[in-house]
Amino acid sequence: MNKIARSVLTVLSFALSITTQGQSNAGKFSLGISPATSFTYTGINSYLLVDASLGKHDLYAGPKVVLSDSYLPYKAIMGYDIGYNFFVLTNGRLSALVNLDYQISYYDPYNPNKVDLPGKKNTINELFFSLAVNYRLSKKSRFSIWLSLGTGAFLEKYYDVVALDKNINTGLSQMARVGIRYNIFRK
């Protein structure tokens, strides 16, 4: 995991520990897993997210795979996704959330002349603020469906094989993501 991802995970862990202090023990802890898919600057992505919730707070992390060829002519390698959800409103089986999401994707540089590039990777960092809804299928069901729509920014660093230099590209991006959550454990 790179420095940025570790820093974001540390900040999210610290924020969760601060915001959950002073809550009564009535807050429930749960652990879940969510296969999900999204559309962002990097294209169509697939995720397998593991999350831990305590009261109104939820942290998640997992691997990311870019499924589309929107980033031609590069090849996708694994990426990571880390995020934080805050449950703003819960009414029965329906919940409204705000979300902060960080993603990083790694790519091999375009290298048609097979120049020796040990350890050189192109990266795209994405940070999103989203609004989300979560719908539990029944009161006792372990399954829920969620949808997240948001906006954010990206920072792309890519290696120019001809100039042998790193270039940077920034911009705004949107995210639409849908997933199914399975509640593994609840206490």
C-alpha cells in the first residue's frame, strides 16, 4: 500500500475512534462484505469491500479492478479503495449516508519499444464526496442494496517513455456506485 493510502486509512481510523468516543454501548458493531461496481474517471470498476460499522460510523476498504479500457492504451493493475460512511438518517430499512471515498489505480506505462522501466507505474488517485442510500431487504435480512452518487477530483501521474519523465494531470470527476452488502456479523 502506498504512502497516500496509508495516510488516508490512518486519518479515517483516527476519525472513527474520536467520533465514537462518548457513544453509549447501545451502538451496534457489525462487519460486512460488499461486492460493488462503479463508474469513475478510470472507467468501469469492480470492488470487493470489507466494512466495519459502529453506531452511525462505517469504515471500508478493499481491492479495486478496472474493467473497462477507458484508459487506453494502458493495462490495468490492481488498485485499492478506502472510505468512510456516516449514517445521517435511518428510517426502518432505509438509510441515508454521506461518504468520503479514496481510490488509487495502478497502470503499466505505454511502452511499445520495450524500454527497460523497472518499477515505473502510472497512478490515478481519486477522492470523492458522495451521498448514498442503503436499503435492507427485510428487517431480519443480512443483505442490503446501496447506491452512492458523488463528485470529486483526480490526480493522475503518468510516465512518458519518450521524455523519460513523470507528468501530472488533475481534474474533476464523478462517481456512481452500486453494491450489495452481506452482514457477516452484528453485535
